[in-house]
Amino acid sequence: MVLEELHHKFVSCKSYEPMEENELMDFARQLYLREELSIVQFRCLIKELEKKGAVPPKTFEDILELT
């Protein structure tokens, strides 16, 4: 999956445009945890999103808030 596909899947699932790259990062994480993305796809997407300015959660509590 490429970044564009992730974006389209996000819009189709959530019915709105992501406001920032972090939303796409969170969505990619959810897809990976639901085994809808392979580890290779997940890592590639995360790298691309980080290049665009997304930042991962800093603490475990931040991750729990996303689920």
C-alpha cells in the first residue's frame, strides 16, 4: 500500500479528510494492528509520513488514547 491508497482508505472509512499527517499515521497503526497491513507496508508508510512531518506518540498513554 502506498500513501495515496492509505489516504483514500482513510477517507472511505472515516468519511472526512485527515487534518494532519498524524491522523494517517494513527490510521496506519490501526490497520497494522488489525493485520490489514504487513510489517513491510507499515514501515514504508510510517517512513513516508515522518518525511511529511508526522510524529509518533511519545508515551504508551498517548498510544492508548488513539485506540
